[in-house]
Amino acid sequence: MTELPTVQIPANLPEPDAVARRHSAQVQTMLSEKIRAAGGWLPFDAWMQAALYEPGLGYYSAGSAKFHQDGDFTTAPETSPLFGQALAPQVAQILTASDSRTVLEFGAGSGALAAALMPALQAQGITVDYRILEVSADLRARQQARLAPWGDQVQWLDTLPAAFDGCVLANEVLDAMPATLFRWNDHGSLDVLGVAHDPDPQAIVPFTWTAHAATPDTAALIAARMPPLPGYRSEINLQAEAWIRDLGRWLHCGAALLIDYGFPQAEYYHPQRLHGTLMCHFRHHAHDQALILPGLQDITAHVDFTAMADAALDGGLDVLGYTSQARFLMNAGLMDLIHAPGEHAAERAQQMTALNTLLSEAEMGELFKVLAVGRGVDGPLLGFTRGDRRDRL
């Protein structure tokens, strides 16, 4: 019998404080109500949507710190302004090719990427109109405070543009889109996983994993991507694929840089990756227990970059490049930004630490990839001049 995931508290996980526990109890009540309203079973993508984005309650909608030392995880823009500065030449190339001066960033976090990128573009003689689409009211307020010195140069959007020319940025956006969890059962057919109430009064949380037979359409999509492997669990992110297909509707001329952790499809569904890629982050502790700490932890799944490239092609876009974050940043000129030996010794030491995080295979350098998709952009993009891996998608 193919077993469902167990619910447990990982060892050494920090204990939430009293305020966090009260908030999590409210989120737990909200999720319980959604399960009841759905007839006793909530598909995991709906659970993830509510746990992360429910207004006023979800992880990204409430006011807790998310990033860097005081938060739950650290992104590349938070690691060092070098990341945004290194992106500037690539962004400039896209803006020139699209005859635009507009950048649109999705999920701008604390505003760190914009704060580093805009001055770097200004140094190249490019004053941009910077647009941000942020679903979290709390993060939008933090961005507005951080980016206030740029005045009207930065504006926030509430909806997707009807048409857009320029450069689109999405750093660690796709991984946070709600994913469908599935498993191959002992009979060689597909189930989708969801959440129900746990009847055990001694349960760690009042939720448990359950499985329902996948719909024929979902089963066909999954079966087209991997062979039957009884006992195998993984994810398919239909929402992220739909988002990229829709990008082809409103991106008229320009390119999108999609930066995230993940793999091409053959690696994503590798037989040894038996339990998929679902991960949670709480106070810099990573684990795979998505049903605990509701509203207090990030929930993510790695990106199937082959599926994202296929979605771009389905949307009428070109796939312009795919490579590791390390190769992309070096192609774009990251090493040229480092101070010469002996100059600003303290700052140089910080830069060396940041370089290791951004480039090392043991850190972000290899796990994170960059996929560029677009329309109307001729010639090779700077960030993919060496080490382009489109042939692996």
C-alpha cells in the first residue's frame, strides 16, 4: 500500500512565540472552514493558496518578517546588491532591444532588487520606469518605504498590464505558486493529494493528508511527463504554467527573466527523487512538513523549467536562454563589480562572502536557474553567451 506523507514536527525547529501561535491558530481556523466548505477534502494547491495568500492571514499577506536574518529565508537580492547590479547590463540590453524604459517586477520582496538595479541602470545612462506587481499588502508597504527616494519613478500595479514592452523580472516567484501534489499508487494510476481533518484528538495539528484519484486531464498531463513509478510523489505546477502562457498575451516586445530553483524535466522527475521537492522554510530551517505552522512558514516547490519553457512556446513566446544562476551572473559581468585587492577591505570581504553564496554550486549558483522568454528580441542575450543549456530542456 502506497503510504501518504506523515505529519510530524522536525527536530530542532524553533518554537514560535506567543503572538505567532495566536496568528497560526487563526489561520488554522480559516483552513478548517475551507475544508468543511469543500466537503471535507481540500486539494493541496487550494490549501497552499490559502496558507500563503489568504488576505490578512496567509504567510505572504500577514506582517511577519520574511527575508534575511530576522525572517525565514534569504533571497539573492537580499544577499547582496551585487545581484541587482549584475542584472543591470542584461536588463539594459532587453530595454534597448524593445525600445522601452520600463521594468516590471513581480513579487518584489523587500524592494532589495529594485533598490540595487535602478542606480546600476542609472549609471549606464538609463532612467527606468519601475513597476511592481505585489499581491502582499504588507510587502507592498515595505517596498514603498524602501523605494520612497525614487518618487514617481516607481509605481505599484494592482492588475496585469493589458500590453507591455520592456523587461519583466520574477525572482523566486514561480516556486511560491500553488502546486498540485500527486503520487503514483500501487496500481500504477495517479492520485492527487489533499488535506482533510485529522480525527485523532492527539494529532500535532488537526490536519492529515488524503488522496483522491486524479482527473483524466491531470493524469494525462502527468503521464506525459514521467513513467509510472509506484510509490513516487511529486508536483506539477499548473498555475505557474498558466501564468507563463498568459505572459505571451500581454508581453508584446521584450523579455522576462525568470530566476528560481529547479531542474529540467528529466531531472525533476528523476526516479531517485521519490518524495518530490515540496519544501517549507521557518526561521532558516528547511523541512517538508507543509501542514504544520499554518500561516507562519513559507511553502514552495521547485520549478520544472521544461514545463515553463513549453508554456512559453504555447503562449507564442521565444525561449531565449536557460542556464545556471552562476553562469548567468558571470556572463552578465558580476566579477567586474568586485573591488580591486586592497581597496575597501571590509567591503571586499563582504563581497567575497556574497559571491560564494551567489555562485557556489553548494549555495545558489547551480540549484538556481535563469530562464529567459520573450518576443521581438533579436540576437543572443548577454547572460547566456556561455553555458546556455536550452538543449537540456
